[in-house]
Amino acid sequence: MAAKAADIANQLHEMYPEIKQYGVDLHIDFNPEKNAWIATFKKGEHELWTHLEDQDVENCFQGKECYHFGIQLGQFIRNYCEGGESCRL
């Protein structure tokens, strides 16, 4: 699959509305050394990144849950957004 970073980011924003809900910045970039896409979440000084393997990207474009991405996003929101105002718009 010849995915592009912008297409992946758009699909992830569509599948995970909490990215916008909590004002989390999402950046997608391909890392040729790891042969994987890197998804970086950022809010203020907080940052977390995760790999998106080919199967993850393919699942996302098929409308299936991006398992590892979803777990990492959920963890980021729990750690830096829930119970506080740091991630709320």
C-alpha cells in the first residue's frame, strides 16, 4: 500500500475524534530505518510516539480499529488530559 502521511492522519482523525476533542496534535512521518510510520501525539510539553506497521495502516483504511494507535492515544489522554484542563479546548 502506498499510503501518504496526510491520508493516514486524516483517516486517524476520522476514526478517533478524541484527537480533536482534546486538542492533541498528531504528526505522521515515515521512518525508513524502522520501515514503519511513526505517529507522534503532542500537547504542550507532553509527547508520545508509536509505530504504525503496514497491517495497522491497512486496517485503518479498511475502517477497522488501529489497535496499537488506539491504545497509545488512550494512554496519552489518560495521562495528560483526563481529570485536568491541559488538553481540553
